[in-house]
Amino acid sequence: MTIKWINKNVTVLGLSLSGIATAKYLSSKGADCIISEKRAERQEDQQKIDELEVLGIKVEMGGHQGETILNSDIVVTSPGIPPHSEVIRLIKSHKIQSTGEIGLAYTETSVPFIAITGTNGKTTTTKLVSEILTNAGYNAPACGNIGLPVISLVEKPDIDYFVAEVSSYQIETNQVFKPQIALFLNYTPDHIDWHGSEEAYFEAKAGLFTDHRSPIWAILNACDPKICELRHKSLSNVVYFGREMPGPSVYMKDNKIFAKSKNKIEKIIEVEDISLIGKHNYQNIMAAIAIASVVQVESDTIRETIKNFKAPEHRLEYVTAIGGISYYNDSKATNCDSTICALKAFNDDKVVLIAGGRDKGTDLNELVETIKKQAAHVVLIGEAADRFQQALQDGNYTNISRAVTLEEAIDAAGNLKLGPVLFAPACASFDMFKNFEERGRVFKDYVIKKSNE
């Protein structure tokens, strides 16, 4: 049931893309909205604030004022604010109604959701699913955590599906959200600082698939026993991907990808026809095929879309070559598992790896072992450089150098001429950049500049 917003006092936490979109939507429905932002005001905020105030939306900067929160009928939380934060504790202690942007969007529309979650590969898979469905004639925008708030789309006409990338934060803060199709891509420890433990992180994602929130269709990774176990807690119809299972499944055999339903087994595509590099992308592709099969997209459409699909920006993205050395931007590799996948994508070709940033504190043993096999040299930057260097040296890897800036690291890596330069940080970006997108753009801009010299 849609909430009636007229004269409701609504506080939206965060002057973010989704926060602004949420406030604009609710204000248009008659709500009295204020955006509350913890950080101090910056010069670049002024235009946004002026535009919002013209719409009657107030903005407070420099902290979430208790009076603002307590005066709220409902608070729309931000996925970036952890549950142990002071403002969330205040909301809970006073039993103030709260939701997140994607949960709000879910209650404001009857359009079905396809939700894609997991630790790595979400954006690539979300975009691929969206392209497959679009090429099949559906209006199915890629949205959610990918950078386009769902709430900004709910009043668009003739949308058939929202193909939404959904983070663990969004799942935990949107308990009413129940997609029609949900995909659990993979799981490795991440975001421990937000969730408090590895198990809490997994349970946050698993919550989308179990009990009363079970989607009509659950797409589960058959290669991950922990994810597979969710079938026992789910009320959903299940399609597996990654390996052949007794029921409906999408799997690889003899360098071909097959889709098996109750009635038939169909070859979808030859591996040699896939444009994306890296075995991890085969998992993303199989997951997308599983979703497309549920929607009953023709195999020819699936095949042609996969053949022509290009990697999203900042995800093993080829930039250019300089003096015979290729440069790859994988700024979205914000954890060790992503960087491991990126390294393995080069098969037997050793790379020069640029890594480092804001340390997430995760175990480095597997990353070190992969670097020993796949990297001719490592250039370290950022706050994590000391711990990464110590871990590498403890693992008897000594081909290490340090750089103060990303530009300096790019110069050093290219000058070595030991192989392709791979920027896959295995860290968050916030020590040196606003986000991974800015970090990736800086990498690309500098490499392009060097290529033109």
C-alpha cells in the first residue's frame, strides 16, 4: 500500500544522488522534506542546495541534528550510514519509522524488480541483464546501487522491469523489499566495518532470499556451498548457475555455456565468442543467462547480446597501450577477491599491479599467493601500502616499489616494461579520492595524457 505523503515530516539522510532523488520525489507528493548531511558543506554543494530550496526542500549540513530526527514522521536512511552510528541508534530508540530509498521505491510502484546482489560482479551482471532484456524488447533499466536511484524512475511510463544492483547495506535497511527475481552472485568477506562481522555481512545478503522475503525466483551460485544452502530456507523457485545441477541450471561444459530447464538442454554460447575477459566474468554471464531464461528471452537474443557486451567503466577496462604496454583500469576492485579475479584474468601473462588505498583490514594471504603467480612487480600507494608491503614480504615476494600519488605509480609501473599495467587496488578509495569512479577517471585521464605526449 502506498504511503500518503501530504504534510508528512520526512528526513532524508545524506546529500547523495539517491538522497536528493528521494527528497525530490517525496516533496512532489506533498511531504515536508529536509535532507540531513553529516559532513560539512563544500563549495560544490551550493548549487544543489539552492536547487533543492527552490523546491521547498531544506538542507542541514555538518551533522544530523537530534531535533530534526525527532521531528520526523519517517526517516529515509542512507546505505552509507552503519547501523551502529549515533543517528541510527537515535531513530531506533525513539521507534521512528524508517526505510531506505530502494524500499521506498518498492512501495511506490507495481513494476517488478530483478535484484542482483553479491560481493563482486554486480554492476557487470546488472548491465548485462538490462541489455539482454532491452534487446528482447523490454524496457528494463539498470538502476539501484549502479548509480541511478530507483526512486527517480518510479513514475516513468511503460517500464517492464527494474534491474537493480543491490548492496548488503540496501538489503538490511529495506526489510519490505521483496523482488520478483533475486540473484546471489557470490560471497567473500567485505564491508566488515559496516556489518560488524563476516557472518552478519552474509546474513544481510541472505535476507533477500529467505522466509517471508523469498522472491518468486531465486538465482543461486551452485559453486558456493553457503549460497546453495539458502535453498533450504527459501520459498522460491530456484535456478542455479556455475555448474550443472539436478534442476534448472546454467553451466559450462567443453568451453560452451548451456542452459538446462525441466524440458530441454540448450547451448547458449561458445566461450570463444565472449568478449569479456576473465573466468570470473563467465560466472557473471551464466548468472545473467539464468535470469534471462526465467524471463523467457530467446537464446539468439541472449547470445548476440553477450557477444557484443562491453565491460562497464572501471571494471577490467582496457584504456590504451603506450610503447607496447597495455593499461587496464579496474578501480572497482575495492577488495582482495576482486583484485585476485582481475589478476587471474590475464592467465599466463604476468602484469605490473598497482594496488593500495584505504585498507579494509581483510586477510591478504590469498591475494599474496595470487600476486606471486600473476604479478611481475607491485607498485603500492595509499594508506594500505605498509600492511600490503609487509604481507608481501612475509610471503617472500620482494618485487615491490612505493609511490606517493597514483600518477607517480603509473609512471613507475610503465617504466618497468615488465608487462601490462593493471590498476586493481584491492582497497577503498577514500584516502585519496571521493570514490572509485573518481579514482578510475584519474587513472584513465593520466594514461591517455601520457599516450598523447
